[in-house]
Amino acid sequence: MSWLEVIVLGLVQGLTEFLPVSSSGHMRIASEVFFGRDPGAAFTAVSQIGTEVAVIVYFAKDIWHLFTTWLRGFRDAEVRQTDDYRLAWLVIIGSIPIAVLGVLFKTQIETVARSLWLVAVMLIVFGVLLGLAERFGKQSKPIERITVKDGIALGFAQAMALIPGVSRSGGTITAGLALGLTRPAIVRYSFLLAIPSVFGAGLFTLPDVFAADGPSGLQMLVAVVIAFVVGYAVIAWLLRFVQNNTVYVFVAYRIALGVALLAALSIGAISAT
């Protein structure tokens, strides 16, 4: 893997991880268009560690508060009645589906699921679903009112992102809007929900990254650092954006990119595998 490839993919990861446009899909597309190869699911998963470190740094105070509240809840019945204690458990519960499905379908995720035909279709289909959720979702429920049932549903929505083109944040935002959550609430919960699942995926696939013609340890570190720096800036921007704007711009972008990708594949401009 060349240094240029490492830098470009690190930038793509940082720019797209938190937007509902599919970072894994973009990395797959960018690597095929510019470098004529697939960096692999393992490289994608490990580079995501950089963006999740950005989440931890950005939300450090909130995360520490949730963690300590969760620990205190084991010995204090009064703490167990708080919204923060319940939210901490919902993050844990919501992380289970992607962990289980990621292990069960590891082979398929690393092979057939990375076809650009599938990426293009998922970009369009889940773009349409995101638009429908924005249009018809009530958007009246704050993060404190997320139920266990909501947490499980959002966990399975996040797990759909195991297929490149779906988008982890896009899946959870779509499901959250459909469940009546406000945009700021579901985006914030999506950030928290990603931490255990993405770190787990990164550590789980770490041994696979350096196989064959993959990156060196230094190259992987550089990709993670780039993803962290860019991802941190994107977090700050996205939180401000969703306060007063719809997600229709992402819907339009997803559909346009999906159609363009289908056209390029149809005329043989790029390879699907």
C-alpha cells in the first residue's frame, strides 16, 4: 500500500464516518477509482479507531459521566432510576447486534458485501429511506426518552452498516427519526453507540490488516491519526448542522453518488470487485 493511498483513505474515513453517507462505502469507492484495488474490510475497520478516538475526546466529559453513573448504579438504587444510568445500558444493549452479526458474517462482509454493485444499491436505497424518515418522523422525542425497545432497534439499524454503502450513522439516524427522535438526539446517541462497536471491530480485525500487501504499522498509524484529526472537526460541524437543518442534502448526495456509481459500473469504467 502506497503512502498516498494511506493518506487519501485516512482523509476519506475522517470526512465520512459521522455523516450518513457510508464511510466504508466511500473508502471502497475511492480506493477502486484512484488506486484500482480494495484496501479490505480490515483496513476500514482499524482506520475507524481514529474517528472513534475523536468521539471519546470530544465527548470525554459525557462519556466519563455515563461510565461512572453506570458503575454507581450497581450499588445505588437511586442512581438506577436516572436517565443517564438507563442511557449507559442502552449504549451497551445497542452494541450487541453489530458485534454478534459481525462475527457470524465476517467472511461475507469481507468478500461479497464489498461488491461496488451492492454499495451503489445500498447508497440509493438507504438514501431514500433516510429521506422518508426525515419527512414523516415526528422528531419529538429527546435522548432521555429512548426506550429499551428503541435501543435494540437502533442497534440492529447500526448493524446494517456491516454492508458498505448503508452507513452506520445513516442507519441509526434513519431508524431514530422513524422512531420519533429529534435529529440532535439521534446523532448524539449514534456517536455514543459507535464507540464499543467500532473499537471492537478494529481490534477484532487488527491481525488481518498487515497480511499480504497491506499497510505497514507506521502507515496504519498515520491513517488512524489523520482520521482522528479530520473526524474531530466533522463532529463539531455535524452537531451544529443538525440543530437547524434537515438531512435532505445527504439524501440527495447518496442518491446522486449511487446513480453515478451504477453508471460507471455499467460502462465498465471501474471494476465491481
